[in-house]
Amino acid sequence: MATVDLAVRNARILDGTGAAIIEGDVEITAGRISSVGRPSGAAATVEIDAGAMVLTPGFIDVHTHDDGALLRHPGLEFKVSQGCTSLVIGNCGFSAAPALIGATDHTKLLGTTANWTDLAGYAAAVQAARPACNAMALVGHNTIRHLVVGLERREPTPAELDQMRSHVRAAMAQGACGLSTGLIYEPGRYSSTAEIIALAREAAEAGGLYTTHLRNEGDRLLEAVEEALRIGREAGLPVQISHHKAAGRQNWGKVAASLALMDRANSEGLDVMADVYPYTAGSGPMAQYFNLDRLDPALAEVIRFASCPARRELEGRLCVDVAGEWGVVPVEVIRQVLSAPRGTETICIQFLIDEADIETNLRHPLMMVGSDGIPDLRGQPHPRLFGTFPRVLGRYVRERGVLALGEAVRRMTSLSCDRFGLVDRGRVVEGGWADLVLLDETTVIDRATYDDPKQESFGIGLVTINGVVAYRDGVHQPVRAGRMLRHGRS
Ligand SMILES: [Zn+2]
């Protein structure tokens, strides 16, 4: 009889497939689940009684910007304490690789300084940092375009397009799961649909998917969804609409029409899914949302400062409150911040989303959960960084009844793994990697708020990653057992 490293006894098991709860034990040997259901009879080195808690697969955060955090904050406490065991990085067109040695990411979104040139080099750096969570990489279009074309507003030359394609090809060969775009951001917004199709074909060749921060999430949301669908159709690969939303009060409710477009495309043979974060505010690099020559007064009204190296005293404050104090209009505050030294490094939070749209999104069976958290811990980050997954389980499953617990868990685990090519994860099944969570479905809830965003959640009792206890009863364990994952490989 092989020895068992860890056993969770008397658990109510949600296996991640959406099946009903079964009761039994889960045993772990050498990082993998060695038995589910009836105990093998072997004693385990570590025995844990599940008590009243539910055992689920570890959650997959399919939309992160943790490329730099895997190196800077390898403990990843803000993710582990939510039950997240694997992270998809490289979203919105911004990835740590490819890069030039010594380069920093130009939006400061990732917080990386490269000592690598390609994904293989980045993956080696991540392994050396021994992060707590597993990570799967997308390769980002903004990153590639910046590297090859710079920040110029023009088409790439044929030679440059070839070079961009070869970067996608190389990343896919080194384990990336697909190509991401962020078509509202610089320099992605300068690119044509044809350029994206050409690059997406390289990802398609390698069996990857296309994920996109759409060219427009507000007034032209539906046109932007149509563009994404066309890219999927013409490049021949699955499409993932990132952080699906309708931004701006005049667009609230439009997510229903957008989901209908996706449903129709699926019925016609395309493969389209989406992800969402459960908050009514977005967040990102402020310089990317404002044009200094034509500052948007309506947007300035709904801004809150998250990280602001130019004016640390503004962190956590609403732009309108600062404007009142300074005796100026809100756009003037934006102008002064963006014009200050390091002003373009500001990360802001913008309140643009309707609560009802979040529920519409979460009801959709193809909707996954992705935090979109920005891991700059010096400021007052958007609470989604710490709270996303427990918030879905507590607020939207338990309190609001928007979806059932087993279904929510399926869309945080097996669906996400199948989508992003995480093999042998996302299910409580014999032979699978032992990424597991014990949670109390009667109390699980986020505690991070806009005013106090760096708060870990309630109700996550245990997290194991690759069979090692990463978090137990509110305490993070120093053994960090995460790995860089390769698309489609166990
Ligand atoms: Zn985005």
C-alpha cells in the first residue's frame, strides 16, 4: 500500500463538474489525488477532518494581471485566501513575455522588469521564485506590438507583421494557451482587425484560444463583440470575451444583447465564452482612459484613485471629493495628476457598471469568473484583487440565489480548465493534481471593500496546491508549490 501524504476525511465533495455533492474522503499522494470516496485504509501523514465544509477543486482565476506578482509577491496571499490555485496571466494584451532584457511594462500594469526575452525565460524566473499558485500564460498583443512597432499609430510593415507572428508562434511553442488583446489600450488600439486575425491564426495553429478586452465596452459594445467573433471565425479558434460588461449608464442592460450575439455564434459553430468579475467598477491604467487634449468630464466624475505614485495622498479617494477640496472641476484633478512626474503610472477605479448586468452575466452558463485584479499592493487596489471568488459564492450564490453552488464551482474550476488548457486540474478525480479547497458555504464571503480593499475573505478553510497545504484556517503556509503550466500538458 502506497503511503498517503494528506487525507481530507468525511468531506461533502463537489467534484467541479456540476454533479451533486457526494460524501467521502479524498486522499493525496505525491501531489495527485490518489482516491476519492471510500478511504483506502492507509493512514495519512496529515489527516484533516472536513467538518461541515464542502470540498471543491481549487479555483482558476482566468483573468489576472499577476505576471509580475508571481515574481514580486510569490506568496500570492490575495489569491490563495480566495481559494485560487491557478491563475491565467497575460490578459488584456499585456504579458510579461516576450520582452527585452531590462524592459519594464509600459503601462505599469504588470510591474515587471524583464530579465528574460521569451516565455521560456519568464517561466524559468517564475519557477525560481517558487510562487504559491500555478500559472498559465497568454501572450499579449500589446506587448508584442510594443516590442516590434513601438507605440506608433500605424500599420506594421509586412516584415514587422512576420516578426509579430513569430513571437506568437514562439510563445505557443513554449506553453502559452493563446493570444490576448486589449484593443482599447495603446498600442493595440492602432491595429486593424486583419492584423489580429493574422496573429490569432498562429495561436489557432497551436490549438490555442483568443481572449480579448474588446475594442469598446460601452457605446459600441455590440460592434466590438462582432469584431471578436469575426476574428474567431476567420482565424479559426475559440473566443473568450474578457470581463464582459456594458460600461456607462447609457449602455446598461446591453450585456443581454451581447450575450445573445455570443449564443447565436455558438449555435452557428463558433466557440465563444466569457468571464466576469462581480463588481460595478472597473480598474486600470488611468492614462489609457483619458486623452489629455480632450478629457472626458463624465468619466472624471466616477474615478477613484487606486495607486498614484505621483500623489500618494490621493490613493483611496474619489476624484470628485479631491476636486471639491481643491476647488476645481474633476477633469482638472485628472489633468494635474496625469501631468505630474510619474502621473501616467496611476491606476484608477471607475464606477461604470450596472449591478443587474452582473447578475445577467453570472446567470449565463458559459460565464466564468476572472478577477481582473491589479496586484499593486502599495495603494488602495480595487477590492476584486482580494474578494472576487468568495464574493460570487457568498453574495451571488448564497444571498441572491443567482446561481447554484455546484454550478458556480463548475464555472470556477472544470469549465475554466477545459477552456484554457489546464490538464488534470479543475476536478476532484483520481489521478488529478491535488489543487483543492475546503469552504463553508454558509459563511463564505469577501471582506475587501473599496475603503478597505486589502482584506482576506471569510469561509475558506483549506487550500492545497499540487498536494501541499498552502492555506489553512486563515494561515498561509511557507511552502509554495505552484508551477508554470503548459497548455494542454499535465
Ligand atoms: Zn482588460
